[in-house]
Amino acid sequence: MALHIGTHKGINIESYYVTGNASQVVEHLTRSLSSISRRDRPVIGSYVGIASGYDQFTALKNRIDDAKIAMGITRMVCVYESSSRTNTKYVERKLIERFKSLKRHYEFYNEASGGQGRPPLPDKTNYVYFALNT
């Protein structure tokens, strides 16, 4: 279960993150995110992205922009933390590939395969987040 860590612009920011070897956590995260967005839950759409910052709340708060508000995003869940930008890009890409390949009952907003967003802030922790329109 995700821990609520704050709200910004009407979007709930939550923490349910793991750390560790990127290739080893992808399967765990896929199962966890699938349970968050399963058919019996009211999910309209989702998005996977990367954020960087001093802490999870600040990093995710800084990723809330007009596009996410237009998508109707209501929840952002921090799901992976790493000091390595390479590892976060790998986890993001693998999660996007997995969710694009699944038959879903909701829209998946990612168009690119990951790593196409803003560059990371220097000397900050990197996070992968799962954003939902519920």
C-alpha cells in the first residue's frame, strides 16, 4: 500500500518505492503497478516517468505540469529510487514496454519508450513514478 506524502495542484503524491538492482526490481514493480491499476479499480489512464530531486515529494511535485493536469492525473506514486540515472531510465523503459504490451482497460499515456523527458537535476536522487487518472 502506498503512503500518502503530500498533495500538489490537487494531485495526491504517494510513496511505494523499492531500491536495488534495476533488472531485478522490474518484475516486482510490474506486479505492484498492475495491482494498483487492475480492472476492479477505477483507472482511466496511466503514465510512467522519471523525476529527480532532493526527496520524493519535491521531485514528483516538480513533474506536475499542464500536460498531466490535462490528462486528468489524480495520483502520482513514487515506485523506484536510485542514485543512478542509467538505472532509473532502464526501469522506466522496461515498465513502459511492459504496459504498452498489456491489454488494458484504460488508456496508457506514454508515447515514447522512456528517457525522453527533461534532463535530471545534477547531484539529485532519481525516481521512477507511476501517474494515474482515477
